[in-house]
Amino acid sequence: ELEVMKRFLSMSTSYNPTPTPPLFPSCCSGLSYDSRKTQLFEIFSTVSDPTAIKTPGTPQYKAFNWIISDDKYCVCPSDIGCELVQRYVMAVTYFSTAGEEWTNCGAFPATSACNATLCKQGHFDRWLSNVTSCSWCGANCNSGCITAIDLDSINQAGTIPYELQNLTILETLAFQRGNVAGTIPEQLGTIKTLKDLDLNFNNLTGSIPDSIYSDSSLEQLDLNDNNLVGSISSLIGNLPNLFFVQLGNDSPYGKNDFTGTIPSELSILTRMMYFTANNNSFIGSLPNLSNLGKLLFLDVSNNLITGTIDNTNWAGTASLITVNLSGNKFNGNIPSSFGSLSNLNFAAFDNNLFTGSMPQSVCNIRDTNGGKLENLTADCGGGQPQVQCTFPTCCNYCSD
């Protein structure tokens, strides 16, 4: 008994196999059940905290025991390729995001349908089924290695596991419209191939980890409608491929409350096409956007942004279709360069401190004058309007 106690107290990261006969014998040629279990534990201990793997009830514990006891696909310690580690990571992801409660393509047919039309990326098998993890609903692979996890509106919850950093060629990570909580793992910043991080309409808290700004491949950062706080780092300028950013809130869903200024480094992201930061608490002035010739959609409405907007030559944003500046503290005149935007369809300047007159060049591009501008709003109502704008031939909505 003393020797048994000594071995127990000296146990570090090695996994002690159960002494009871296994119900699921080893499926790896020449390897016993206990040896397979021990060796896989050592491998997965480089992916997860060994203590988490050994703690009943954790996603890591559930994933490990599923692979050892229930998974008929049978990964072996000597396997070459991505499936060995990524199968464990995918199982951890399943259990971390409350996969047992998913409404589509969860492991158990009795509680989760598997509707192929809800599976993105072109694969439709249930999670934890006995096929390669590349074939699970919402997954995609290149040469057997996971490049995408894309889950939308299937009641995903729980938290995002840091083990995803081990999917080293992951390009798309999307958990949309669910109840995922916790923080964004800083380890996601180590995935240098990540292009699309889409976590909108969840319950995420905390701030955007600085490590995310080192993902130089990042093209889309979609975090709207969560419970996120903090500021946008000036490190965003390190993301030259970024073209889509959503940080705002669509009432009544989101509760993001970003603060600080919109960094001036936004002006060097020349691929930017879509930027929304509406319904937050941003302050300071709007950066010069003259170089964003591909910008289609800009919404910074309902913040605390101040200053003039004539630092931008709006003629440089020639692709702009929507600009929403309403509900801030902008002042000065509305620049006439907006009138050069032949594709402009929506322009909102109301509920600000603008003064002067709506430039005639802007009125000239109204749809009533043969242009494309269908909605033009300003503070042109009341007995003493701040902005002179003829209603309805120029402005079609006048706020008091």
C-alpha cells in the first residue's frame, strides 16, 4: 500500500490507465488499450492542460474519453497527418460549445436533427461521427487539415476553446448567432492563416486581445452584438488585408460598449470595404478616410464622436454607398465633396452639431434628381434648423 501511495503522489502529467478491463479494446495494431490511452494522453497533454484532461466534466476530459472509449474512427499515436490532433481539438470544441445542446448535427440523433441545408462549407456529417472530422457539419479541410469551422444558429453556447490554436492552417472560425460566452482566447492570434473571425450575435465579454492584431492574414473581423468592451488598438494598422469590420450593435440584440477613439491607422487599410461601430461609446474625431477608395459602407452612428469631417476628401471614397454619422457630436459644415459620390444611396447627418447648408452638390445626387441617393437626413427641422436643407426635394428627413 505504501508503494501505491508513493506512485500516486509522484504522478505528474502521465495518465494512469484504469485497471478495469476496457469495454472498447485497442484498435491500433500491436498496441494495448492501456498503452494507446497512455500515449494519446501524452500527445494531447501538449494541446491541453493535462489537469483539464484528467478532471471529470471538463470538455477536455469528455473529448479524451470519447476518443479512447467511443470513437470508432480510431486515431493511433503513430498516425501521420492532421487528424490525430485535430480530431481531439474538434471534440474539445464540440464539448466546449455545449455540443450536446446543438440543434443541428450534434452527436445524438435523438436530440439533434442534421439538416444539410444548415451546414456551411459543404460537409454534412454529424459531429463525433465515425468519419474524418473534415466531413463534420460546418468543417472544411485542405489535404486533411481543418481550414474552416463555420457554425450558425444551432444553439452553440459555452466558451471558445484555446485549443483551436492547434489548427495551424485554420482560415475561417465562425460561431454566429448563438450563446457563446467568455472571452476571445488570445491564443487565436497565433493562427497566422486566419482570415475570417466571425463571432457576432453571442455573449462574449472582455476586450479584443492584442494578439488578434498580429494575424496579418485577417480579412474579416465580425464581433458585433456581443458584450465586448475596451478600445480598438492602433495595432489594427498591422492588418493590411482587413476589409470587413463589424463592432456595432443592432438594437435590441447587442451590448458591445467599445470606448476610446477610432484609431487613425484605419486610414491606411486601403482594402477596407465595410466598417461599422454603431451604438458604442467612441470619442474623439473621425480619422481621415480619403485613401479608402474601396469603402462601401460606413456606420459610426450613435457614439460620442466630435469634430469636423472635412479632414476627409470624401471624393476619395468614390465607392461609398452608405454613410451613417447620425447621433454624434460632429460640427462644422457638411462637405460638398459628398456630392461627387455617384453611388451614394444613404447619407445620415442628423442628430449632430452640423451647421450651414446642405451643399447643392449633395442635393443634386438625390434620386429625385436622377441620382442614387434615396435617403438624406440632417438637422433641418424645427423653427430654427441647424442645417438648411429643403424638405423633401433635398433632405427627405429633418430632425429637430
